[in-house]
Amino acid sequence: MATNPPASNTSASASTVERSALTSTPVTTVRLPASRQATAVDRVHGFVAGIASGITKLAVGHPFDTIKVRLQTEGGFGRFRGPLHCLQATMRQEGFFALYKGATPPMVGWAIMDSVQLGTLSNLRLLLQRGDKSKKLSVGEHALAGIGAGLTVSLVATPVELLKIKLQVQYADGQTKRYNGPIDCARKIIRSHGLPGLWHGLQGTMVFRSFFWAMWGGYEFYSIQLRKLDWAPSTINFVAGGLAANTFWTLAFPSDVVKNRYMSQPDTSPLKYPNLRSVYRDIYRTEGLAGFFRGFLPAFIRSFPTNASAILVFETAMRLMRDH
């Protein structure tokens, strides 16, 4: 009488080997990772963690942003010779807190913006995973989710950035001061152009933020490479986030210059720049290709610590919520 051989107690990480009762042919049984279906709570985690990310981004990055915007909007023949001169002149003439001019809109707005962006990003990732959190996404799929998040958050980001930029380009000489604060700025824009006036520059914002494919695709790419070094998750989050931000800004910066030049122009009739194409033409004609990188250095320097810190806070918050 044939008897079944004893089952093997040796198991590989992904499979077990059994003997058939009728033959001696090994039969391999593959054990796939257990499916982990997303819950309704999982779908709000990104929105909550995004608020913490936005607050971090403001605290670390706004002074760099002020220098960047002032250089971008002054053009090649403006009042500043470079980022260091802009920093020195701003602090000497207006004091340290001038670096936080226009911070009130993003103080609220960036928390909302990052909540919308990262909440959308998380849900688009779940959509690409078909609700199964155990499914591993490719770098390209992360990049695709980044595009969707960037286009979505543009609807929230445009009014915030418009008010911020209008306030940032007011100088101590008094000649450029038109607004007493964000509320006054918003009120005057609405009075002149109606509520849609707050979305002046939406197209430019969408072009700029569509480059989030580089941010989130890059973040996944760098994370994969850094995991090979067996670093702690928080260290990987910080370094990969900073490197991804540097990649994003290098590629997206010309579109940011055009967007900010378009948004910051005086509200006169006719407008100096009636559309984005006119901004591209004017910068290229008057400043050449270098004009599209005005203010690049402070943006590049700012991008690493600002986004590295923000992504670290985001990922840490996500881990804490997943564990509870």
C-alpha cells in the first residue's frame, strides 16, 4: 500500500513544496501576500497628514520663497543683483520678518493645499492599486498619481499663490504698496474682477504643478535606491524627499517664473501680459534663456530642507495613523 510521504517542514519565503499522494512529482504552492483592502479611514489619512506637511513647509520654506519671488518678478534689470543681495537688502530695509511677507495666505492655504494634494495623491495611489494596499506601484504609476494631484490642487493653490505673490512684491519704498494685507488684497481683486479674479493665473499654476510627476515619481525612485543602503525609514523619507524636490524644481522652474511674472503684474488696463504666451515671449526677448531661471538658486536651496522636512512629517503621520 502506498503511503503519503511526510510533508516538508522546510519553507521558502514565497512557497512550500509538497509531495503528491499518487506521484513523486514536487508540487509548488505559491503563497501571495495577503490582500489588504483600503477602508474609508485609509482614504482620509492623506488629507490629515497633508495638513501637518503644509504647516512644516511654511515654517521652513517661506523666507526662501520670498527671495525667489522677488528675484523672479523683478526681471533681469531689477533692483537686486542676486539672491544674497536680495536677502541683505530685504533684511536691512524691512527687517527679518519681511521674509515672511505674504505668509498669512499660505499659513492657512498651504495646510489646505497639502491636505488636498497629498490626500488626492494617496487616493489616486489606492485607485491604481484597485483598493489593495499590498499591491506595489511602479515609479510610473507614482508619477501618474503625482500629475493628478498637481492638477487637482491647482484649484486651491491659485488664489493662495496669487495673494501671496501680490504681497511679496510690495517693497518698503511705498511705491509698490497697494494692499494692507491678504484680506484687503482679496477684496480689491474681487471688486475689480469678481470672484473669478482670484483664479487669475490658474492655467499657469496647472502647467507648473503638472510637474509633480517628477516629484512623486522621483520620490519613489530615490526611495527604492536608498532602501538598498538599509537606512531607517525616516532617513529615507527625508533624503528621498529632498532629492525629489530638487529634481522637480530643476525641471519645473521656468514654468514657475512665467506663472509668477503673470500673477504679479500690476492690475492695469491693458495688461502687460494678456496671457502666458506673452510672458514667455517677453522673457526670452529681453533676458534670453537665463531669464527663465531668475531666482533658481534660492528655490533650489530651499527645496531640499523644505520638502524633505514636509515629506518626513507626512510619512511619519501616515505611519502613526496606520499603526493606530
